Amino acid sequence: MAATAKKPAKSKAKSIKLQPLGERIVVQREQSQDQTAGGIILPESAKDKPARGTVISVGEGRMTKDGSRVALTLKPGDQVLFSSYGPDEITFGDDTLLLMREDDVLAVIE
């Protein structure tokens, strides 16, 4: 039998169809660093969760008092910094996504 080459594992977050409601966004957190600047390898329990990630999907926007919607300023693919206390973690298989309000985003990385 011939050996078949395995394809590298891809993140399923980009293929997940998760549409947030209102002014919420879905973000995939960046991977935490495995090593310190001094070369010490960190175990999983000692790693800091980074407060940066990529926007996967966005909601329709905020509803105003007169019933109209104000579109969100973020779009899928934006690199963002967010507050660490704001997001809710959602797990899909091996991927952990964050659901948060647009107000929880502190800055867009360009």
C-alpha cells in the first residue's frame, strides 16, 4: 500500500458559520507563546492568554432608539486588541472562539 501524505491541520474557525446578533463580534484568539524571551519553555498552565485576535464574523449593528441600525466599524479579518474581561469563550471542536461586544475592542492593529 502506498503511503498517503496528510494535509496540515487547518483551523476550523474560518469555516464555522456563526453569525453574531446585534453589536456582537466573533474573534479567534492568537496562540500564546511557548517560550519566554530568555528561552524558558512554558507549560500550558503558565501561558498568558493573549488579548489579541482576528475578527471572524460581525453582527448587523447596534439598534438605535428610532429603530434604525448603526453598522459596526469592524469587519471580518481585522486584527484587534480587546479587553481580557469582556469576551465569552465558545468551544467548537478543538477551536475556542470569543464572543464579545464591539465596545470590548480597544484597538485595530494595522
